[in-house]
Amino acid sequence: MCDRNTDVPTPLESFGACPAVTDVLSRVGDKWSMQVVIRLGEGSRRFNELRRIINGISQRMLTRTLRGLERDGLVRRTVTPSVPPRVDYELTDIGRSLWKPVSELGAWAVEHRQVIAQARDDYDAAAQ
């Protein structure tokens, strides 16, 4: 709950009014963060491995996404001294707690993608 909202009846009603909640939801709700969390939920990965398995993500966007997730405490970056250095990424405990709802949302999107595509087509046809 947001510190500034003292008379809000439930935490769910305060989501839109609390900048901290909005900030966190923006991070975990963006397209690339969700895909990184889902992939790291399967286990530790190296940068280039993540880049290969996340279709369409650029090196720059993956770097920015991983840094943001690391800053938020959701991802741990481990550097193993070698030549070249080995860098692995994995979910932290809080990141693993996010993995289940994110993967469920992803499964929901896959399950309903055809219905949503049809609704969009119908809407676009009616709008013309």
C-alpha cells in the first residue's frame, strides 16, 4: 500500500494511486521483462542464450531489461572469472515468487490468442 493513501479500503483499490506500485507493475508488466522472467524460471541462463531464445529482443534491450530486473532485486547476475568471463543470470527468491503469476499470465495469453485476434479483426472491420 502506498504511504500517501491512508484511507484507501483495500490494497487493490490503491494500485492506480500509488507511484511505487505503478513503477513495479510497469517493470514486471512489460513485454521483455515477462519473457526474461519466464525463461529464467526454467533455470540459470547466459546472456547470449537468453538472446537466442527470446525472439525479437535486441542486445541493447536485453541488457536494459536485465539491468532493470537486477536493480529491482528480481534477477541475480553472477560473474565467474575466466577468459572470457562467464556471466550467468538467475531469478532471486523474489523473482521466483513472480515467476508463477507471470507464467500463468503467459499461458492465458497463449490460450486466448485466437479469440483476441478475432476480436481485434472484428473491431478493426467495424471501425472502417
